[in-house]
Amino acid sequence: RKEVEQDPGPFNVPEGATVAFNCTYSNSASQSFFWYRQDCRKEPKLLMSVYSSGNEDGRFTAQLNRASQYISLLIRDSKLSDSATYLCVVNEDNFNKFYFGSGTKLNVKP
Amino acid sequence: GAGVSQSPSNKVTEKGKDVELRCDPISGHTALYWYRQSLGQGLEFLIYFQGNSAPDKSGLPSDRFSAERTGGSVSTLTIQRTQQEDSAVYLCASRTTPATNEKLFFGSGTQLSVL
């Protein structure tokens, strides 16, 4: 069983739409959670950390549900520039191991 | 400032040859990770170095894969007797410590193609 599971998509949405991605993780002892963004043929870059109380950064909102072992990312008012693959990342073993999901591809269309 | 540097950016090799991939982390970053990403897939953990501690090699897929980190800085990932299934992008990431700093900084990767 994979450590982190994501719907690969693609999610095709018009500009201005709201879109949400979910991710599930298998290890209940996982400590920290993140969303990374990866543009085509580029390296992943940290988008935001996910905190237990939920957190927001502009148009992006991340939520964590430890009981159900899932993480979500909500993007409001989608922009063309949001088109990318979004990787769910789970940390174990006191930041020594980071497990990446396969990513969810988002296409925002004009 | 300089980010994580990887070389070469592209490597084409013949099946059975050995290859060496290099990673130069951000100065002062004590933690260094190697990942592999096949086309359309997520990142597969390979190996992790933390300071002078013994590396975590639990992700290496076979004994053809090895890595070292000299002087706590530059790391080299070596693949011996390459196979076609080794074709992927090999990504290196570094992180500063202590553990409260959780952000991984990635290099641009080495695209390895085994013919």
C-alpha cells in the first residue's frame, strides 16, 4: 500500500473556479503534512504546510483530518498560472522521511 | 543565493554502463535527500543523509544503487550496470536543520535515459 494516495486528475476547470484536491495517507503516526507544486519538467516547490487547525494563504486553504487520515487543498478563484501538478507530502520519523503522492494535475482554462 | 545544483542535467547511457549523478546542496544544509521520479509518477525516496549519521538507505531499489556524501556537502549517486527501468529524473533535495525547518529545496534534477 502506498504511503500517500492522490487522485491523479486531471482536473480541468475554468478561470475563476474553485477546485479542491484530497489526499490520504496510511501511517497514522505521520507528523507533518505539506502541499508542493510541480510545474511541467520542473522541480517541486513548497506551496504550503498543513496545520491541524487548517491554514490559509491567499486563495489557498489547506485542511488536515487526522481521524480520517486525509489532507485537502482548496484553491479559490483559479488563475491560469495555477495550472500545475500538486503533490501531497507526508513526513514521518521526525522529518527524516518525506513521502510524496503521485500528484494531482490541474489545468485552468481561459 | 545559490540553490541546490545537480549535474549533469541530462545523461544518456547504454544499458550495462555505470553512471554517477552529482548533487551540490545549499551551503549549510545538513540534510540531503535523493528521490527518483518516473514519467507521470510521484517521487520515490531513495536515500537520506543527515550530518555525520549513517545514511538511511532504505529506499534504494537494488544493490546496483549507492550514494555517498563527502565532507557533509556534495553527494554522488552511483548506478552500476544500468537497466532501462532506471530511466527517470533523479532529484536531490536539501534541508537545513533543526527539524523545525521542514522545507525541502530541490535541484532541477538529472534526466537519466538508459538505451
